[in-house]
Amino acid sequence: MKRLVFLLLFLAVFCLILGPIAMAQEDTKSTKDTFTLEEITVTAEKRPVQLQALPSSVVALQPEDLVSQGKISTEEILSEVPNVTFLNGMGNTNGNIAIRGIQRMQTGAAGPGNEAVLPSATAVYVDGIYLGIGGEYDLQRVEVLRGPQGTLYGRSATGGVVAFYTNDPKLGTFEGNFSVEVGSDALVNTTGVLNVPVGEKVALRAAVRYYSRDSFFAEGDATASQQITEGRLKARFQPTDQLDIVVQGATKRLDTWYGGWSQVLDGPNDINYKHGPYNPPAEKADPDKLNQYGLNANYDFGNMTLTWIAGYHDYKKTAMAPSLRQSDSWGNEWGSQGDNIVYPKNWYHTEEVRLASDKDASRFFTWIVGANYFQHEFANEMHNNVTDIYAINQDQYDAGVRVGQGYLDMVIIDTSGQVKNYGIFTEETFNITDDFRITAGLRYDKTKILSNLKFLEGLNQTHDFGHLPYYSPDGSFPYSVLDTKVLDPNGVPSDWSNITYKLRFEYDLTPDNMVYFVASTGFLPGFAGVTPDPKNGTWMFNVLDEQKMQAFEIGSKNQFLNNRLRLNGSIFYYDLDGYTDSYALNDTGGGPPGWTDVSLKKVIIYGLDMDSEFLLTANDKLSFSLGYLHTKTTPPDSITWTSGTTTPGSYLLMIDEQTGHPTWEGTLGYDHIFTLADGATLVPHAELHYTGGYYTSNYTYLVAQMGDPKPYLYQDAVSLVNANLTWTSSSQKYMVNFWVRNAFDKEYKKNATVNFDGNPLAGYTGVTPGDPRTFGMMLNVKF
């Protein structure tokens, strides 16, 4: 609480000094310099507005900066945005972006395993389509909205929104570009774009991309890699000045190879990159195939605009190749774990219709009203098996010889169902005076989930393996199972209804300096699934409560020195209820603990964001961003199991903070423009990114009995240096770029998780190492 009071006092003093500074700068406008920072337009609140005029904590990332800095993936794109974390570890997917410590509910519950049923706490959009694809090439901009956006974006926007916008076709313009990028770890990243006008009112834009890269930590024949092949075609129709329609089709194929050494910790900060005696060869998984179709239509009535956004996308995957793991901890014992997942149906349909007044239509107020519809249909089947096989020696293992007894745990999970969400929303801004405005927003959401869950399970079966495969040649499992369970033959319906609101006050100290206060709410609907029952080693049905949050934010946006200096900052306070996490517990205190889903009593989060840019001269720019985040989690008083035993809440959390989020982080960057004799430019950029210490994951009382995992799970503060050098021809047609990330090859842990069978801890803590030094070169040609 003392830290929160300090932040409030800091902001109060900051705002008090803005007035005199702003007044002083008014006197210098007669000697205005000829260079200023570029104005940026965003659509964070569903209509175009200049970033500095938006009373909200929004960061706009420009594609030219991302390209020159070698930021290709979503994780890299967001890596330097304060208080935005791309989480790694159990229960997280690539869509699990956490903003200001608000992350998706972490659950071991078995189910469809998709984003719609257990949504992320950060809503991700591509061209206005929820969970869209193709947001990493031919970009126009990326907007990061920090703080709950429940009024305009609904569910899944509890922490905020990340919106990717790709380039639309340009009418009357023939243009294109081609780029090729190569780098360390066999990096190849190529893109091609072509914009073709078809008469005066129609234009087409095609963009394609191929990306390939090897794993950072695999070697030789075991080198794992990832390949992405994707493309997008957009068509723009503008039959009248009032009507603008963009339709698109996009496709993506992801190929992944598994294999290589596993990484563990031999000590708290000693990463063993080659754990185990065997380096399995690369094995290719079945590809992920995604397709997307979208429509964005706008009709301008003069004083208001009607918008319709529709999207459909599907996900196709036949199976996932087994992921091998080995251990030499008990002599020549070898283990293999495999998950094979079939997705016969997995598609998404989204619709949004809204009507928004023009921001200059009335001097008294602006408004927006709208409705949305979201539907997700899914069906999948997951086969899971874990087998320990005893081999005599390495030669026999390599030859495929198996002897002795093996242990088998086989589970087949059939899941199907649907998710439907309906929402209506409105938001109005009232101009009380020329300098003072009040915004009020309200939204109603209804979420319906119907899950059909069937389990076939075979537990603790022992077989003579010899040369027996896991599966028969026809793909069936050769052994009988012990039990078949249909939890509910009619499906398990779950309904949630929510109302969220936003109330915001903003005041202009001067035309270039604003302060604002906003109170808002956010929510995530609950989840119906199945989780292991630690009492008897079987399965139990589990319904997770919905997650609700109250949020408060005070911020300020400022331009000084005739728009050569920008300084934006905000402090925030969140009160979060219903957050669910998975913890290693059981009801007896003996044996290895199992994952159990538990809803925390309370999560309190507060902190600050700050972003600034300063044009020292027409050719020199200094940038600085800072984030501070403090979280406090409170476990339930106790947990009562179905067996009647009770576990004290004090056993649940040994670390009382949200893990995976650094307390402090910041980036200091510098650019200089050299203008060469022929008119070409050479721009070096260097930045220092600091990440404070944090815990990568939590642990419980039971885990602590095996040894002290705290040092293994803590990542000390680390500073990374990134740099790039960009040459651009005088005609702007050619660009050559060199970049390096983590220039001094600093070693750090992204994620570390204790293996519960491990005692002592050394060698049993799995780790995801941070990216090593990477570098690359890119050539871009425009025509």
C-alpha cells in the first residue's frame, strides 16, 4: 500500500508541474522549430483519433521500426512494451499475452484446449477479426491497449487488447515490395506484396510470406525447426465516396519438427542444454492448417458511420507427433510421452455491427452503439500415453530393441461442443466545456458454452513390450482400456451473463497536455471441463467461476517543446476476483502431488506505465519507456476435498505474487540519421532493455517438502542490448538492414517448472531458456 500511495503522490506532483511548463512553452511558439514528432492515428476506440488526443494508455508500434529491429514473431513484436508479457509454460498458448499482470486462468482441466472456451485475458484481433491470422507481415501498425476494454471489446479484454492492422489495397496505385531476410539459426524470412488497381474504384492487394528457423538449442540431426507458409488476398471496392468495402481471404500452414536435447537446471542458474544421454532425431508433426475470410464494410452518412465486420476462420490438424523425453537418473531407463490430437471440427464465426457519430459532428457529445456475435464449434479427440521402457544399453535403444516391463497410462478424451457469445454496447463522450469531457460506456454480454465430454481411460497397466508399438499399424491402440465414462450424454451447458461499464473524466490543461481518470470493469466467463481428481487418481467434472475485475487508472498525455517531446504516463489499481490457477496439491500430503484447479480469494495489482520520445535535433531521437508492476495474491482459507479432508490455504501459495511478470522493466533507445552525399540515409539504432527479477512459476507446500525450489524458479534482473543499422536509398526504393538482438548473449530463464518426482531439485527443474544472441540481414526492394 505504501508503494501505491507513493505512485499517487508522484502523479499528483507530476500533474501540478505540467501547467507551468505548458504555459512557458506557449511563449516559444513564435520560434517554432521545423522538426516535430510524427502524429500517429489509432482506432483503439473504434474510430480514428490522434494518439495524443486519446485519454487511454495505448502504444502504437510502427512496422518500419519492427522490421529494422528484427522483430518477426508476436513475442518479439511485444517484447519491449512495458507491462506486457508473452507468457511461457503450463496452460499457456501463443495467444496468452498478459497485460499488467492480467493473464488467462491457468487450469489443468481437460477439454477442447482452445482459445474460445478458456479465453485469453488479452483480446487479440487481426483486421478487426477476433483470433485472426496473418498479423506478422505487411503490417500497417500494431496497437496495444493497456487496461480493461470490456465496454467496446467485451469478453477476453480484461487485461487489454492487442490489435494488428494489415495494409488495405490502395485505389489507383500500382506498387509492391519484396524482402528477404536471413540470419542465425538458419533464419529465412521472405515476404512479397503486390498492390494492383482495377479501374478507379477497385484495387487488389496480395501478400505472401515464408518463414523458417531452427530451434535455438537443438543440434545436428536433432535440429528442430518451424516453417510458416502464409498468404493473404484483399479486394477493396469503393463504388461511391460514402461506401468502402474490403474483403479478404487468408491461409496459413505451420510445420513443426520436434527433437533435440531437453533443457533442465543443474543449479538455480545453471542451465543444462543437453539433458539426458540421448539426442532424439527431429520428428515432423502433422501440419497446422488455418484459413480465414473477412469483410469490413463502412458507410459514411456524413455525420455518422455504419461499420460491419464479419469473419470466419478454421483450424485443421490431424495429429501431433509424440514428444520424446528421456532420463538417465535411474540407469538405463527411457521414457516416452505422446499426445495425438485429432480435430475433425474447429471453426470460428464473428460478427460486429456498430454505428458511430463523427467526432466533429456535434460540439456537445459523440457516441457509438453496436452489437457483436461470436460462435465457436469444436470437436476433438486426444490420445495420451506415458510409457517407461527399460533398455539394456544405448546400442539396443538406437536399434529399437526393448526388453523388460513397461508402465502404461492411457487416456482417450473425446470433446465436442460450442461457444456462443452475444453482446450489445454503447459509449458516449459529453463535452461539458471545451476543456472538460466525460465518457460513459455500458455493455451487456451473454456467453453460452455446451460441452460434451467422454473419457476412455486405462490406468496402471503393465505389459511385456519387446517390440510392441504404442499403436497398431492401422492407428488403433492395441490394448484394452479399464473404464469408459460419459460425464453427461446431453452435454454440460454453462451460461454466464455480464454487464461491464466505463466512466472516464478528462481535462485539457493546455491543447497539448491532458490528464484523465477512468474507472472500468472487465470479466472472463467461466469454464466447464474435467480435471484429474488427486483423491483417487481418476477424473472429476469441474466448473470454474467467472473472473471479474474492477480497475482504476489515472493518466496524463503531454507534448512539450512544440511537439519535440512527448511524455505519457499512467498509474493503475486492479481488484481481481475469481482468478483460477493450477497448483500441485493432493488431499493426503503423500506421494507426488497432482495439478488441482483452485480459485484464489483475491488478486490485487497496481503499477505504472510511462512512454516518451524526444527529438534532440532533426536527426537525433531518444526514446524511453518504463513499467512497474506489483501483484498480491490471496489464497482461499482452505480447500475441502471430496474425501472430506481439508488442506489449509497457507499450503497453496508459497509465493504471494503473480509469477512470470517482472516488477520493473524499461527500454532506453537512441537513433541518429546520417544523410549521405547522394541523398541516401544511414540510421543506426541502439537500445538497452532492462527486465527486473521475477519468479517464473509458483510452488506449494508439498513441492517445498522435496527441497527449496525458490532459487530455481527465480530469474534475476537482466539487461539486453539490441542494435540495428538501416541504409535507405535516396529514392526510398531500396533498403538494407542489419540487426542483432541480445548482442552480448546474456543467459536467462524464460520459464522454469519443478518436476514433482525430482528430489533433490537439481536436474529435475525443466527450463525454457531465453533467446540467445540472434542476428540477421534484410534486403527490401520497392517498386
